[in-house]
Amino acid sequence: MIIAVDGTAASGKGTLAKRLASALNLAHLDTGALYRAVAVSALDAGFTASDISAQAAENIAQNLDLSLTESARIRTPEAGEMASVVAAVPEVRSALLNLQRQFATTPPEGRDGAILDGRDIATVVLPEAEVKFFVDARAEIRAERRHKELINAGHEVMLRDILTSLKERDHRDQNRDHAPLKPAQDSIMVDTSDVDVDGMVAFALSHIEGSRTGG
């Protein structure tokens, strides 16, 4: 089974994907971590979100150190902003596309399939996925979640700055020319504004079970 999970920043898509992977014995790939790893590499090379060129971003993506996907550095606000910029570069997305598809079609031994979360999984990476979810929540709710996450990680950030950053990122993601963030026509919409994690997971599992039984 292959499941695609797309959604806005801090909507809960990563949490949903991890929980579903555990419940269904699926291999999980956080594709956003790939773009954040490219972002960290770009920052380390001295680039900023306002001056990095498409060529430089492509070169970094083609020579990406995958160990960076496990680094806490990819979760900083700076990495998130840069990730949104490099993710809008078609050459970067192309460089990472085959890696994502290979993971889905040949998951690690012992797994019953794969689940990928990101921003264009159902529309570009895996349009053939058997089940597709699109996760969203009100911007204010998402900002509160991200603010709490960053504070707990030791970052000093203001809630209003997080909200502004999220809205700017939404705009970039939804309006980029290549692979914009949007639901696939057959995506199941999941609004996490007023539901807890267990409720979100139960909702998704019910739809997956329905797809398996033809319901």
C-alpha cells in the first residue's frame, strides 16, 4: 500500500504520517526533511533566502548529504524559510523526485508499503497512491503549534512572527509555478483545527479501511 499525505506547514501531516506508518507497518518518508536538508546546506554555504540562485540550489540538491535529514538544525525557522524558497526551484524538485519515488516503490524489507508526507506527494510524486490525504488547519492554530514546538526546542521566537512566517510560506507554496501546494482531486480533506491527534488518526484509518474494503 502507498499512502500520500500533503498539507500546509504545522498542520499535523507529519504526525499523521508517522502514526499511520506505525499502525499499518509502512515505511515513512518525511519529504519536507529533504528540502530542509537542502536549505541547511545552502545556509552553510553562505546563501540566504533572498540571494540563492536556482543553479546553486540545484547543485546542492544533487549532492545532498542525506544525514542532514536527521539533524535538529533542519527544524529551525531559518531552515524552514530557506526550504520554502529552494522548494520552488523546479530543478531542486526534479533532483529529489526519483529518490522519493524509489522509496515508495521499494520500501525497506519487512514493510507492507510506504507513506510519504510533503506538499506535492499526491499531485506530482505519487499520483497513483492508493489513499491520499490533504491536512490543513487554521493559520492561527498552526502558528500556536509551531511556536510551542520551537519554544520547547529552546528557540526564542514570537508568536506573531511565526504567524506571519506561516502565512508567507502558505502563499509561496500555493502560488509557485512548479508543483504548487494543493489537494489532488481525490484527496481526503483532514481539518485538524479542532481535533486531537487520536481523532485525526482514527479519521484517517477509517478511510483507509474503507478503501481496502471498497467502501
